Amino acid sequence: MMQFEEEGETLKDKSRCANIRADLKICLLESDCCKIFKRTPRECLRSHDGTVPDECFALRNTFFECKHSIIDGRRRFRGPKGY
């Protein structure tokens, strides 16, 4: 998993999936889709035109699994996926 955090930097959001969300956000903002074509991160995730790296889509899936594990009572005791 990619880590975009600087040393000593902490997130204001302390939820379980905050690190994955931050990594996904940075991944999308650093992609050609956002930098060159000036699209929003949401638009970039919806377009599969090759301007977004596969790592961003993997982070999106990991973020979805993390959020789903919070809601799913069976997974709540096992912890979120991706850690």
C-alpha cells in the first residue's frame, strides 16, 4: 500500500478508514486526470480512460472494503481490511 503521509504529519480525521481515504485522495490528485485534464477526483474515478493509475482503483476498492467492514457486524470484531 502506498503511503503519502509526511513524517510527523497526522490527520484530523481519526476514523478507521481515514488513512486509506487520504491515500486515495492524494493518489487521485497526483494523477494525470486531475493535473492535466483538470477534472475532479470523482470524475476521474468514473472515467476509465487510462489517465488514473491502477493503484488508485486498488485504493478505492480497499476503501470500500474498509467502510463495508465497519457496517458489517461480523467483520467489526476482525477489524477493517487493508491493515
